[in-house]
Amino acid sequence: MSSQIKFYRHENSDKDHKPDMKRVKLTDLLSRLSQEKKKERNSNIALSVAAISAVTVFGIILSL
């Protein structure tokens, strides 16, 4: 019963907002997605460079 009351209250609270607030623009989502992909790609490149550098330094130290 209490979950029904909570659901009813939640449903009614959405009616107070303007209809424009519920809409999500597809272009905004796509731009956010591309930004996140760029950040992830840059962090992957940085991690790869760090790993390759560590292996290279370790190899140089072992060869001495």
C-alpha cells in the first residue's frame, strides 16, 4: 500500500513541471556522447603511452 502512495505522489509531482522540461533534445545527447567518447579515447591513449613507456624503461634497465 505504501508503495502505491509513493508512486501516486511521484506521478503527481511530475505534473507540476512544464511539458518542455520533460523533453530531451537528441542533438544534446549526441553531442554529450561524442564528448564522452573523446575523453575516453584521450584517457586510453594516455594510459597506453604510460604503459609503453614503463615497458621501454624497464627494458632499457634490464639491458644495461
